[in-house]
Amino acid sequence: MNLEDLKGTLIVGQFKQVELTPVRITSRTTYKIDKILDMSVTRGIREYLVGWQGYRQDFDTWVPAAGVNNI
């Protein structure tokens, strides 16, 4: 069984199907932020560069501050 991450990169390793759990990602899916790495204000809109918990550094993205919830 071949596995890919959300960017289509092949995940190297051996996995048994019984060890895997299917996950459904929708527009309502929330993700945990590991760190806020930077902050920017462009045209009055504050954005954060965030590192996501459980994801590699190449998944870091700029997110509008309004989309960041403190739970």
C-alpha cells in the first residue's frame, strides 16, 4: 500500500492496513497550531505564519488572524 501526504509526497515506510485510520477532511476540519512563527499586516489585514502540529515545516502557511482560534 502506497501512502501520500496532503501535498502528494510519497510517505516512505511499510504500513499494515489494519494500523491505518481513514480520515475525512472537509471545509470544517480544524487543525492545531504548533507555533506562530511570524506576523504580518498587509492592507490592514493581520496574518500569522503558522507551523501546524504534526506536520513538516514545508506545510507552514500564512493564515488570516481571524482564522486562528484560541481554544
